[in-house]
Amino acid sequence: MLQYILRRLGMMFVIVFGASFLAYNLQAYSSDPLSGFGESTAENKEYLILQMTRDLQLDVPPPIRYFSWLRGIVAGLWGDFNMGLTRDGLPVIEILAIAIPVTIKLVITATFLAIVLGISVGMITAIRQYSRFDYSMTFVSFLLFSLPIFWVAVLLKEFMAIQFNDFLVNPTIPPIAIVLYSLVFGLVAAGFVGGARLQFFLVLAGAALFAAALLYFASATQWFIEPSLGIFGVGFLALCNAAIVIQLISGLDSKKGRIAGFGVALVIIALYYPLQALMSADASLINVFGIFAITISVGSAIGYFVSTIDKRVYLRIGFFTALMSTVPIIVNRFMSEFAGYMNSDAVNGRPVPTLGQRNDLLTPEQIDNFWISGLDTAVHLVLPTIALTLISFAGYVRFSRGSLLEVLNMDYIRTARAKGLSERTVIVRHGMRNAMLPLTTILVNDFAGLLGGAIITEGVFAWQGMGQLFNTALRSYDLNLFMGVFILSATLTVLANFVSDLLYGVVDPRIRIRK
């Protein structure tokens, strides 16, 4: 194993070295920083040309310049890491240190949501092949996959920011809109549940009535101005989360599974008011971690002591139920600050922004308030996150669907069904785990590509992340800045491939790394 790791690390070094050498020389030969002086009428034009030539070492051949740049990278082995200076004379490392957190904050949420939702929906469509839900999601995924990201971003700005902000002036939903939105929700729910025609229409009617009641309540109570889940909303979501976790891990037919899952949900509901003491105005991220630590510890303990056998199964039920059910409590606390945030002078009644990554007009008191500053970050993340999620979601749906369909046609799946195992056991324990094997490479590489940034999305929404940094480097012929972004992305890419190879052995025990 050690020999394999050392051999792979050596190959990774050669790949990164070769790729960076080619990228440096291609960019150096294809760009001309002196082109801007072609039409210059400045009296000191020659001096400026000589100064730029000297500063950028343009009189030195690019291959030799590359090794001069590489010397600063290799010097990192003895603590003197240096990526050079930008055209503005700023250290590249400092510029990257500012851009990386911005890109991570922007892209990691969208990537996580796209992975979770895309794989979940894709596998459901595979299980329900050729059903109404499968046809609908196939159409939606192909539609989303074909849409240009800049067009999606512009539509989101118009309908989810500008028009929604206008709606908040008088947040009353017309009856015809309630009917239409409820029918759409009912069709989605009925397609998701499936079943015979009678069941389809029953689910459609029930879901539509439920959605209509919620929309009417939100319109009548001005909920959009002062949103809140309250203990009833948190409790409802906790019970729903428990049902999902139980079905996936042990099945709803398991009595002890129901006791563990729904028991944890009820305990989370009981902890709703005591946990409010940890969510005061002067709270911090440590308080949030503390809340999760309390609920997860209680949930895991309940799951562990539910049964004397198969403790790990019920412990997982307790753990994931507590984890998922705590999120609404935190979200509800952020929602409680929405009215004050929206009516503040910095926001002026238009809480969904179309540009930027933060509101620079917030007062120091608002910035110091963890919940208000967190809410400000969240509302700035909404539009770019949705734009990135919609595009990535479509790819994950199609790939995970194809992967699971291939697995479900294998001989061992037919053998498992012939042995009398339940369909849930066959799909969850045998099908999904093996279907994740080809997805592992894509997942790891997508996370590695996070720091590459989303050039178009960052440009549309005016986020100064790695994508915009890369674009700036290309437009300004800033070779050091270009290589800083490139070397970081290349290193993460080869490391991701290495990690995905190691994860194969975790996902599929049949795979072993040979020396």
C-alpha cells in the first residue's frame, strides 16, 4: 500500500509539472502584454515599454521564465513558498487567499445540493423506470442541461429578485395563483409517489389541498414579511425527516426503527424551547456546533439503547434523524431576523440582492450579530446557488439513473430478489452502494473543481472569486496570477483522482490496491 501511494504521488508530481509547463508556455506565447502600447501617444512610451519588459522579464524566453517561477513553488518545501507578484504588484498568494473563501462559499453549497438532490432523484427515476415521474424528470433534466447558465442567471434575477422584492410590498397571493401553484405541487407529489391511477389522483388531491392551505395561510398572515417555522413547523419537518431516515435504513415496517426515529424526532421537538437559550443575539458559530452536538448526542444515545442487537442500525437512525431535524431549528432562528433585516436602512425593503456577496451598508452592530450577518450571506447566496444547482442537478440525475439501472440488471440483484429479500433491502443495500462506484470519480473531481470557480456565474452576480480571478488574469495578461489559479486547480484535480481510487476500496470491498 505504501509503495502504491508513493508511486502515485510521484506520477502526480510529473503530471502537475508537465501540465504547468505547457500552460505557462502556451499562455506566455499567446499573450502580448506590450500590445496596449501600440496606439499609445505618451511621450515616455519607450520608457514604459522598457520598464514593463524588465518587470515582466519579457526579454527572457518563456521556458526559462517558467523555471524561474517554479523556483518559488519548490521553495515551499523549506517554507519560502512564493507565486510571484501580480501586474499590480500584489503577492499572488494574498490574492488567492481572498478569492478562495469567496468561491468556496459560493460553489460548495450549490455542489452539495446538486449532488444530494441529483443522485436521489436519479436513483428514484431508475427504480421507477418508465413511470410518469421518470418521464417528467427526464424531460426536466434534459431541459436544464441544455439551458445556458447566463440565461438562467438573468431569469433568476428578474423573477426571484426584482419581482419577488416588488411582491413583498404587498405579499398577498391571488386565488388563481394559489390554485395553479397547488396543482403543480400536487402533480409533482403524485408523480413522485406513483402507484395506480386511483392512488395517483388521491395523492394529487391531497397534496394540492395541503399546498393550497399553506399558501392561503402564508398570504393571510403576511408570512413572507415575518417568516417563521415555529415549533409546529419544526415538529412536522422532524417527523418527516424521521420517516425518510427510517425507510432508508431499516424500513418503516421495523418497529424498533420507528421507535428510534420517531422517538428522536419527539425529543428534538421537546428540546426546541430549551435550545433557544443558545441562540441569543450574541451567539456565534460555536453555539451552532454546540446545538448540533447536543441533539446528535441525544439522538445517537436513543438509537443505541433501542435494541441490544443491530445497535449500529438504530444508532444511524438516531444520528441522521437528529442531524436532519436540527437544521430547521437553526433555519428558524435565522428567519426570525428577516423582518428586521428587510426593514433596515441597508436593505430598504428589498432583501433579495442581484449583485455582490455581502451588503456593505450594514451597521457594525448588524455585522456583529451572528444571525443578521448570516442571513445577509444567505440571501446573497440564494440566486447564484440556485443557478449552479439547476445546471449541475441535471447531469447528476442522468448519470445516477444510468448507473443504478445498469446495476439493477446484474445477476446478483436477481439472486437477491430470488432469495426473498425485500425490495428496499435489494435496492438500498445492494443496488445503490454498487451504483455509487462509478459516481465516486465524478463526485470527488467535482469537489476538486470548486476552487476553479464558476466564471460565468461569478461574473453575472459580481462575485470576486477564483473564476473572476482567472478571467482577470487572462484579460490582463497576468501570467503569475494565471499560473497561481492553474497550479492550485491542477494539484487538486490530480489529488482528487488519487482520493477517488482509494475510495473505490471503501465503496466496493472487492477492490484491493496491489503493490
